[in-house]
Amino acid sequence: MFVEFFYYLKERLPVSLIEYMTLMEALDKGLISNMIQFYYISRSIFCKNEHQFDVYDIAFANFFKDAQLKFPDDIKQQIWDWLEKPLDLDEIDPQYRKELQEFLQMNFNIEELQQHFEELMQKQDEEHNFGNQWIGTGGEAQFGHSGRNPMGMRLGGGSGMRMAVQIAQKRIFRDYRKDIVLDTRQIKVALKRLRKLEEIGKLDELNIDKTIDKTAKNGGDIEIVFEKRRKNNVKLLLLMDVGGSMTPYAHLVNKLFSAANNMSHWKKFKYYYFHNCIYETLYENAQRNPEEAIDFDEFLKKYDKNYKIVIVGDAAMASWELTERYGSIYYYHRNEMPGIYYLREIKDHFKNNTVWLNPELIRFEWQPWTRRIISSLIPMYNLTIEGIEEAMDYLRRGGKRLYTTVDRLKQFNY
């Protein structure tokens, strides 16, 4: 299988036999134990730079799309019938029934979780691995990393089931680059669909077409026609999600940011960063430096309703990050208002001048609950050339006579 995968990649990327042998050595030494590790390690070996990530991801997905267990046809329906059967607590052993009832009635509280973590920090004096109580790695404990507790808090390291409640670690992200030139031409062309031309200055620009037309109508007597220069009057704000689940799409957002930043097309252009969801502060750099930030209320005062807002993010996060007070993924961050409040404020302030670009292709048959909420509030488009063009058309026309995700999900209310 690995040989076939190598040759499959070789048709699409400049991979070498030495790189293949490196991958085999990693497998032989037991450094790869699951498909997630295989994906990341093989990508780091075969891809020379981030520009090759797209091609690799598509090739990987296509080659391994059938690499999964399949249910035998004769028992598949039985399994589905069992899964759909309501849970009868009376059929469960009394001891386990009591534990299950206590679990179902438990009121999960983020503040209590944080308090418990701080108490453990005071008591613990050595490392622990594969346990179920102390802070450590692996196992089922609530605190640590690479574990299997779905209600856990990740501390350093990598995620296990990628279901951590919060991330209590310092996250350092890179600003999106402004100097990328390759592959931005098409994005610039798509962005130029957003224009509102207005006449400015004096009558000092020669209109050749009208001059020729007037001269012809005058029987050859030259009549020169001057007009005022016309310039795009669009003011653009770009708000970008950075880090975490957006990291695999950094190269794609880099291209969008580079194209938008290097265009002289805009009357004004400004950008800010956030992580996962917008709260009471927007940042001028990906490191979230408080000294280089703007309060949300000041943001609304500074930028009037005529600005066009383009938000970039995957809109995938824990539900409480969007809907709950203190739901922010950052340990020491206490957001007094839930993220959905700030998104609604943006929507109400800028009206139909707001769109959302998503690097994950939008599939209505399956999408995270938070993405469904956001796309029912703000028109959401794919971060593709076609998606950018559609988003710019929406902004240019103020949403008039256009069918968007908001219309499609108008029956969905939160």
C-alpha cells in the first residue's frame, strides 16, 4: 500500500525515493501508530514547502478515501436498530445505573473545572502518565494532553481526541504574510469585483472613447472630452481567524491577505486577528498582543457602516465558545458576553456589508453546529475563487436579490 501511495504522490508532487525510505524508517521505528500521525509525518517528509500542502491533502484524501472498516451488509441494519433503540435505565445493573444517572444529571461548569485544575497544581509534585486523576499525558485524566477524556483541558503537547474544553497554554501564532506574490493574481481579480466608482478631483482625465465619438459627430472637428477621475470608494475590513484548526489553511489565507493587502484598489484597507470567535478585543497581530489591539466598542465607533467586512474562519469551535459567558478557549480569558453577541453586533452595525469566507468547503448535509449558527446569521461562502467572487457580488449589491446561507437556514433559530 505504501509503495502505491508513493507512486500516486509522485504523479502529482516532486517526491523522491530517499523521502520514501525516510517514511519507511519512521514506520519501522514505531514512530507512526495511527493514520493521523501517518498523515502529518508523511506530509512533513514529502512536502518541501507549504504551497504543496493543497496538492498533498487532495492526493491523501483521494488515495485513502476507502481505507476504513465496512459493516457487513447482513448485520448493518441490526446495528443501526440497536443504536436507535431508546436507552432503558431499568435494564442496566443497579450500580452502573446510579453512576449513569449521576453523570447525566451533572451540571458541567467551566469555572469549577478551572478551580479543580488549580487545586491539582498545588498538590501534584511529579509527572504522571496514562492515569485518570493527576495532570499528565495519555490516560483519562481531565488535565494534560494526548489523552482520551472528552471533557478534558489540554495542557501543552498535542491533542488526543481533539475534544479539549480549553487550552491552558500560551499560543504563539504567525502573522499572515503580506509579501506573497505567486498565485494571488486570480484572487486579486476576484476581489476587484467589489468596486464602487466615484468621480473625484478636477476634469483632467481624457476620455478617448467620448472624444472620438464627439469628433465623428462634428464631421472631423476635434472635440476633446475631459472627465473627473473615477476611483474605487470601497473601504474594506478583513477579520481573520488564526491558529488552532485554521493552521492547515494558513497558506490559503496568506494568499487572500497578500492579495487584498497589496491592492491599490481600496479607498481604505484594515485588518485584525481573532482566534475561534470574536470577543471584546480584536488584535493587530496573531500573537494577540494587548498593546496592539482595539476594544470591540471602539472598533464599532472607528469603522462606520459603509465599511465592507470580510471575516475569514472555519466557524468550527466548541459550542460554549460561541454561546456561553466565559466560554473562551483561553484559560485566563473571561468573556462577559458570548461570542454570538459580538457577531450579531457586527451584523447589526454593518448590515448587509458583512460576509464570511470559510476555507473548509461548506456542506449543508453535515457541518458543525456552530457553523450552522454563524452561517444563518452572516452569509457564508467558500474560500475559493468562485466563493470570493460570489461574496464580492453580495457586498457590491448589498445582498439584494441574492440567495445566501442566511436564506437557506432562515428556519434555523438560536
